[in-house]
Amino acid sequence: VARNIYYDKDSYISQSHVNKDNSAVGTRVGQKGVCRGYTNLTAALLRSLGIPTVALSVYTLGGIKDGGWDSPENKDVTGNHIIPVARIKDRWLIMDPTWDSPNNYEHKYYGGGNGVKYPYRYFDASIEFISQTHKFERAWDI
């Protein structure tokens, strides 16, 4: 999913992603989406393999933000992102395919990812690692 789907910056910036088809099929057919589309497609693929998967609402710092979690503006926040979490061999596998994707759809152009290696830093991320940028909110059964 991270390698083949493009982050839809156009719809995110215009806020039109709220009214777009963020389903697994809609994301796959359009080859683009925001975090909900990445999560829905990942969950659908995992479930097709019999792997239980839920969506987790999180608040993200957006990579680097002044003050981090200690900043007053980040103390009482609500979810602004969603990620899939899968149950494999009696443990939860945490991932963020949106943040692992180097692909962007911007100004009606599919770009990025050309020759870029996919490090999958957010696939099977440890709690310690992902908690640096993601604050967990609640799980959704999608």
C-alpha cells in the first residue's frame, strides 16, 4: 500500500477528502487517498488474508513540531490521523502506511517514489518509536 498509493495532497489541502471515496476499493482504483484510504485498503488486504485488523485514531505531531509532546498546544488534542493495527501471533502489529509512503498526488500529478527505497520505518513499529510522533486515541473496527 505504501509503495503503490499516492497521498492526495490536493484533496487534503482543499479539505475535499472528507467527501471523497476513502474506501479500500475507492483508494485502490484511484491510486490515491489520505490516511483513511491508506488504512481502509491496508485493513481490507490484511483481512482478506484472515488477519484481524482495526483502525486506530491517533494524533500526530506531523513529523517535527516545536515543543513536541511537552508543548501546551499538544497536551489536550484529538485525533488528526488514522492507522491500521493488525493482530498477528498474539500481539498487535502497529503500522502507518501513510507515513511510509513517499508518493504524492499534487497539482493533479502523481509523483515521488522515483528511485526511492522504501524503509518501512512505520511497519511493525515499536510503541517507543511510534509514540515519538503518534498519540493513541481509540480503536475503530472498520
